[in-house]
Amino acid sequence: MSGTGGFQTTVADQPAAFIAGNRTSQNPIFSFDAGPGGLVAGSSLFVGRWAWVTQPLDANGAPTIANSFGDGPPNCFIQLEQQALNTTYLSNAGMQIAPGFQCSGQIAGDFAVVNDGTTEAVYGQKVFAYVASGKSAFAAAGTVFGGASATGSSIAASTFSVTGSVAGNVLTVTVVGSGTLYPGASISGTGIPTAPAPQIVSQLTGTAGGVGTYSLNQGEITAASETISGTYGTLTIGTATGTFAVGDVISGSGVVTGTQITANITGTGGTGGTMVVNNNTVVSSTTITASLAVETKFFARSSGLAGEVVKISSTTDAGAL
């Protein structure tokens, strides 16, 4: 252990069982298949945490940028395999992968994580990923990690219609017939895939929500100039406790599992505000809660108090024969 100035001051008589990101068995692991050019670390990617993979696309049309924050379930786990750098002068260690560096992520296997939740991890519980940091928490399947909550909230189906074309993963809008384009909206038209339909990730150029270019979450699409339709949900926030934010996963009676807030329309995430969600299923007045963490497919394979290292596995029962 190091003290001021980086000089060693103590020696532990027992090594740590695991460090966050370690493999905890010799069972097979499975990597996120990014293709040529990926993965590349984004602005905030840490070893031992969950990662979300987004645009831009690699040569095969797959997303390439990995960050320890995102929307919905994470795409992979960042294993400890000498990917990080110690970029802070005289610091003890570094767990961040420098932006722009090549990296890899795992989608299955047995690993170690820090329990960054507020309660003890218990063998068999599901692992949840905090969407703002990629850190881990543990709870029973289906648990909502409460963020903001609002009674009397609703979701309405919203649409837009434009004249535009798609080349690769870029939608070019030349005329807006009706409505406004938002991140999270699904599009449809001749030559555009339907299962699943591409969604708008962000606007690249042009007038906000109107004429311009937009990045899509799918690539290798070719659609000549035509009428393109879009759908999304408009969340109207009722009487709120706390503040809803872009990236929140929401739940409530009638809300489709995995529905996420993808853009803000009016207000600041509080009472009476409106926000875009990526599902247009109509929901009548109900209590809607935002979750700070999303459920992964991994399970706890050891116990551990908050702050302790816990073994996790992608298998449903690591001990069964």
C-alpha cells in the first residue's frame, strides 16, 4: 500500500482474493464481437465495470465505441487484461482505459466486481448495472433501483413524417411533413429493416428535430429519397418526486419492459415535463418510476457487503451438474 508521494508504507500479509475485472474461474468466456476497428474506448470506460457500445460503426456496420454509461442493458463487461493505464501522476493504480485506445469486452463468463450497491450481495441474486457509471449492484430479479417517481404519469403515441433517404447508418431529411424527430424514435419506409426497426441515436447536422442528418443504431441500409415515418412515445410526467433524466429506464403499470427516456421535450424532468421514450405503447395515468440500474443476465456467485468484491457468472447455476 502506498502513502503520500507514492512510497510503500505497509505490506499486507494476505493478497486480495480478486481484483475487480479478474476472471474467477477457468470456464469459457465469450467476447463482444465488434468486428474490424472495434472496440475503442470512449470518454469514460473502466475495467471491472459494464459497458455500452454505440456509434460510430466499424467496417462491418457494427458499433465500436464503448463507455461505462449508456441506455438499457449493457452490451458487455470489461475484463481485467492489462487494458487500463495509470494516467494520474503518482496515483496508486489506474482502472480507466484511455479514450481512443483499443479494448475488448466480454458477454459471458465468470468475473469479479465490486458491490457498489447499498445492500449485501447474496448468492444467486441478479447483477444490476448502474446506467450512469457501469458499476454493479445486487438484488432479486425485477428489482427497481428507485430514482425519480411520479404519480399520474402517462405515455402517448407520437409520430412524424418526413421526406428523406438513408445511406449506411445516416438518415438525411430534406423535408419535414409533420412532427419532430427525436433520439429513440423508430423509423420505417421502403428498404428500411423492420425487425428490429432502426432507431435514431442522435442528430448530426441541421435544424433541431427537422431538416438535417441523423445517426441510426443500424448500418448498411440503402433507401432512396422517399416518405419515411417515425414513431416514439411521449412521456408526460405527473406529480414528481425527484428528477427524471435522459437515459433512465422506466417502469410502471402498462409500461413495456426496457422502455427508456431518450430525449427531453419540455421542462427539466420534473412535474408537468414531457420527455421522449423509445416505445410508443400507450399508458394511461399511472405511477412511473425511473430505475438507476438495469438488470443484467449475470448472477452473484458469492456474497459480499457493499464495497466488497463479489464473484459473478453468466450461468444460471454455476454449481449444478
